[in-house]
Amino acid sequence: MRNKIVAGNWKMNNDLNESINLISAIKKGLDEKNSKVEVIICPPFTSLETASALIKNTAIKLGAQNMYFEKNGAFTGEISASMLKSVGCQYVILGHSERRTIFGESDELINKKIKSAILSGLNPIFCIGETLQQREKGEAFKIVDQQIKKGLAGITKEEFEKIIIAYEPVWAIGTGKNATPEQAQEIHQYIRKKISTIYGEDSAEKTIIQYGGSVKPENSFQLMSQQDIDGALVGGACLKADSFLNIIQSAAI
């Protein structure tokens, strides 16, 4: 039985004081009923060190929203895996749809980041998913297949065990369109079968595959009740403690 993992991606939101207030509210709202759900928060870089101190001695884990694959050097504006580790991060989101579509990150670049993260002891949350145009062309499975193959190129079975996959239907993020639980399950099942062909059925069965397309308290239970959906990568709904806690509670049921 796979555990549920709920991660909150704060994106470019919350200054330091706002981060402190949100973390404090999340800590206060978590209770023993949620103990079987792993909770990860991914604040902006400016709040990571403070967040790490605030969640010390709690079950909440810390993640970053991005990183570069080089260890150090003349890469203005970037941040390395070792820097993230030094402030207490255990996870890092890589290949997010916004990094792909807005900042032009390629599958090859994401692959380098995944390898660097694992080498440094970080657990990647590897995001994949198709755009609205790709889905309407009937290319959803093709795109997901390509992103998996290129993103995981050269990753060993042992290394892959450190990776969480997050399926993000880009067409369902901030568009007013929503993936039905059945549509989400269909792709999640396909992803698990693809992982099985690469790493074997045992690895596929253990792989955590989160859903990340406009998860809200209203749809979280139906989504996470699907057989192959193992939690959520939450965007806007994680910026309010009550809604994030409700999603966590949905995962615990």
C-alpha cells in the first residue's frame, strides 16, 4: 500500500512574514489523524531557511521549487542542490509546467537537474503533463511518454526510487477546465505501466504518482480516491492553511 504525499507549491508567493504565518497555521492544524499522509511545503527560496527552523521536530518536510544542475559557478540567479540541502530541503520540484512553458526548460535540462538532485541527496518531484493543445490533438499519452523517457534517461532503478512523479495536466491549471477523476486516473495508470516497462513492476507499484492539476478541497477526495493517484501537488489552494489542511485530510481518509 502506497502512502499519500501532499506537497504545497507556493510558487512566487509569500514574503518572509507571510510564510511564517502560513507555516504556523499549517502546523497548528495538523493532527494525529493526518499522520499517515506525508506533508511537504515548498516556499520561495527567501523563506526556506526560516521554514526549515519552523518545521523542525514536526512531520512536515521541506522542498524547493527549482534548482540548477551545476554544483557552483558563474550562474547568476541560480541555486544549487547543495545550497538547498544546507538549509534543510529534502525535496525539490523539477520540470514543473511553468518552468517548461514560461522558461523554456527542455527534457534534457530537466534530466540533468534530476541527476544532480539525486547525487546531492535531494528527492526530486518530477513533473510531467500535456498542454491543452497537445491534449486536443490526441497527443497526451505521447507527450507523457516522451517526458518520462527523456527525463529519466540514465537514471538507474536504485536512483529512481528517490523520485516522486507529479502528473500535471497543464490544460487544467488556471484555465477553468478541470480533469475528471477518471481522466486523471487514466493517465496515472498509463504512467505506472510505463514505469513498469522501464524499471519493473515492483518499482512501478512502489512509485508515488501525485496529481497536480488545480487540486482544491472540493475535488481532492475524488481525485485521491483513484487507484493510481497517490497524493497531490497543490498550487493556489496551498496558500491558505484551511484549504491545504482540507486537502491533506482528504488524502488521509
